[in-house]
Amino acid sequence: MQRKGLVRHIGLSNATAAQVKAAQRIVKIVCVQNMYNLPHHANDALIDSLAQEGIAYVLFFPLGGFSPLQSDALNGVAERLDATPMQVALAWLLHRAPNVLLIPGTSSVAHLKQNIDSVNLPLSPDVIAELDRIGASTPAP
């Protein structure tokens, strides 16, 4: 389909590193879309390898999957930064790597503005390390 001009770019969803490599032997891959968020971030090595290759990593479910304990930790960071927990979670995702792309859902203009404001939320290395620990022991689904 790509050779016939019907498809310009090809991306993968729910792909492992091995599946990405197998697909790359057939076609050029421009993005990979997998679940990745603050409590579930087991694909770090894949994100890093894709970044080195200039391949986008598109996250789905970027704001979900928190346990009560993880939510308490995120709420504490958000309170210290005078931000919402979701702004902190989005800012952490944006700090993760230059190839990370977010598509967070929204139901209102006010919520959209909050999402956009997360781009400018400064996260110190200490805060990033604290947030990294939230999902360090959570396996990927």
C-alpha cells in the first residue's frame, strides 16, 4: 500500500522492541504508540532506542492507572509545585524524552488549558527522580 502511494507513513501500536525491529526490516516506521504513563513506565529502553532513531513515541492512557498510594505521592508533588496532579504527570511525560508525543483527552476548554500549561511546568531533577519512583515497581500490563 505504501509503494502504491495509498499510505505515506507507517506506525505501530502495542509493539515490543522485537516487533519494531521486525517491522523495520520491511518498512520505515515513523512512530510507535504504546501505553506509557507515570505509574506504568516499563518501556524506557524502547523509548530511548526510538529516540536515537528519530522515531516518535506516542503515548496512550497517559493519565491513568494510578493506585491510591501512587496518587498520594503524585498529589504531594503537585501541591508543592502549585499545579494539578495531571499537570505534573503530563510534565513528567514531556520531560521523559524528545520523541515523546502526548494526546491527553479533555472534556472542556479549561481542562485543555491546564493540559497546555503543563508544558511550562518546571521539574527539578529531584522531582523527576521522585516521580520516577512512583511506577518503578509497577509492571507493564
